[in-house]
Amino acid sequence: TTVLMARADMYFLLPMLVWVGLYVLILYIFVPRVRNASIGLYEAQSTMVGRMVDSYTNIMTVKLFSRKEHEDKFVLDALRRHSSQFTDKNRQIFYMIVTLNAVNSFMIGALTILSLWLWRDGALTPGQIAMVIPLAIQVNNQMGWIMWEVTGIFEWLGTVQESMETIARPHGLTDTPAAQPLKIAKGGIEFDHITFHYGKGSGVIEDLSLRILPGQKVGLVGHSGAGKSTLASLLLRFYDLEGGRILIDGQDISKATQESLRAAIAMVTQDTSLMHRSIADNIRYGRPDATMAEVEAAAGKAQAQEFIRELQDDRGGHGYDARVGERGVKLSGGQRQRIAIARIILKNAPILILDEATSALDSEVESYIQQQLAGLMAGKTVIAIAHRLSTIARMDRLIVMERGQIVEDGPHDELVRRNGHYARLWALQSGGFLP
Ligand code: ADP
């Protein structure tokens, strides 16, 4: 446009350059403001959605403590902040549009007056005027369009940058390039001077060594917070050690592939979460190629067959085809636990970790499952964590932990005789009467 206008008359060159200069200036001033306002808006939106999700996922707690009003207010605060950020962003866009339109109108007016002057002096023909003014109007339209695009790009860039910080992080825990699948022959475990503090600098586990022989059944005992679950997580390599190493059958787990490590270990935790799929799919999760007969046999061993037969979901699926609801909400804690146990029976891994595995069961079912677990444990290396000592007293060996250290180690009878930490815990739980 500038070239075409300059050809009509060199006088047009100056206003066109001024116009372009002003346009660039407007973008330079307003685009960063719109981008910052977009980042603010995005943050406010995450906070708002986060608070809503938090209240809904904890709806039970909200109701139990009758904190509905407080939660409403909490979300409302976030909603207000979101609205104010939204207004703020739109205000910046509005300022930008108004400034641009003012400049554009002024420039179209100026060019019109200039061309009329030049026409009066005979320097411009009516045909050239008929070219200059529509061109100026066309420039005005294009500037508006480009401004929208540029603002849009920077607006989304702000949003994307913000989300990238959350989702585009490199994996902290990766297989080494030379990682080999773990070869498990017997399932012996060795914790070799391990240190781990969840990155806090100190505490949790400090220089702990423990050797568990292949096939040995070990009970982990200790006060809550002693580091028992942490030890299990480290064995599964959910975290990398801060010092020392963990060996399974002589192979350092940090040099093995994570897939092979976790395939070798079956774990039942205290609170089992199930997939929102059918019961059969959930049981089969550790071994997708298991036949229906194997699934049913595993469920039978876990005392789950009876209740599974009666299950019915809202889509008409029943028995093994019934879907369990998100995280398994349609089942009771004990039923979920039995599904989890059936799942590990089917997985049949050489190393077994039971973290309060039977805590959600009633005594009758628990004693039955304890018997089943005894069968399941045969020939496997087992680490069982339990608060109810009666459930692990029969283990080959008990490890008593305190503040991330092993304070006692031996079979039940010996530890009771030693009259130390374990004997105290035992006396507390058995009241001194249980055999
Ligand atoms: P236990 O299973 O014996 O009850 P844990 O292994 O769960 O104990 O916890 C041991 C210590 O580690 C506790 O002091 C706890 O606060 C801390 N801890 C547990 N999980 C985490 C975590 N994800 N981040 C930071 N500290 C943790």
C-alpha cells in the first residue's frame, strides 16, 4: 500500500510510515499486557476449578463437618477472582482496540484531507483519489485483523506456557540407557546402607541395611510414621534412593527396567482403588491373558465369589461383568480389598508386599483370607506390614522399625522374650492374654 501510495504522490509516504510506526507501537505496548492478563486469568481459572474439584472429591468430609457454607464461600472467592481477572483481560483488549481505532480513524481522515488538498492543487487525479482512500480503509481492516491474530497468539502463548510448567516436566525417574530386565531366580532382597528423606535433607530413612533371604516371610512392625511404607515404595522404585542400593537376587534395581521390577512384585495396599471397569477386568489387571476360569478361581480364593455373583450395575451388567464405579466406589472397603487380593493371586509374582492388606476386612473373612494368603505365600518372598500384630506373628522373622531404623529383628517368640520394643507393642495389643 505504501508503495502504491508513494507512486501516486510522494507526500503520502510520510503519513503511511507514521501509521505503520504507530501500529507497531500499539502492539508493543498492549500485547504484553494482554498476555500477562491471560496468564493471570489462567491461574485464577485453575484455582477456581481446583477448589471445586477438591470440594466434590471430599464431599463426604464437607457434609460430615457441615462446612457447606464455608466451601461455597471458598469457591465463590475464587470465582470472584476469576471474574475480576477476566474483566481485567478484556479491559486491556478494549484499550487496545480503542487506541487502534482512534489512530486508524485519524489516519484515514488525514489521508483523505491530504488527497483532497493534492487534488485541489492539481497534483492528483480523481482516479488516484479513488484508489488512495479505499486502500487506506483496506489497511485499517487488515490492521484490525492482524492485531487480533497477534494478540490471540500471545494470549494462548501465555496459557500454554503456564500449563507447560505443570505437564511438560522431564521424567525424574527413568530407566538407565543400559537397563536390563530383572532376572528373578529366587527373590532374595537386600537393602544395602540405604538413605532416603523424600528430598528433605534428613529424617525418614538413614543408613538402613536389611537382607531378606529368598522365600523368607518378613513382618514389618513399628509405630505409624516409622518408615515401613516408605521401605516398600523404595523396593518398588517409586523413588530413587539418596544413598545406598537395593538388590534383588544380586541385581541393583536402579539398573533394571522399571517394568520388569514391578512385574516381579505384587502389592496389596490398605486402600485399594479399582478401575472403573468390570470386575473381571479389574481382577485380570495384573495378568490380562488369564482365562475366565482362572479369574473365578482367584476370586474364590479371595472369598469374593459370593458377593460378585450378586453384583449388578446400572447398565445391566452383573456378576463379573458389573462395573465398579470410579475408583471402586460402588463396593465396600472389604469387597474392594478382596478384589485386590484376587488380583494379586492371579498376578502370582515371586515377591509379595502386603501393606495392611487385610485391615478392611471383618474378622471372619480376615481369618479365612489369612489362610489363603498362607497358601499364596508359599515359595515367595513376602514383606507384610501390619498394625495388628496377631496377623503377622506367624512370620519367619519380624523387623521392628523406629524412626527409619531397624531396632529389633527376629522371630516372634524370641522378640517377646527379649522384652524390648516388640514385647511392649505385643503386650499392648494382646493385653498380655493372647497366646
Ligand atoms: P509408616 O508406613 O511406617 O507408617 P511412612 O513410611 O508412611 O510410615 O512414613 C515415614 C515418614 O515419611 C513419615 O514421617 C512421613 O511423614 C514421611 N513421608 C511419607 N510419605 C511422604 C511423602 N510423599 N513426602 C514426604 N514425606 C513423606
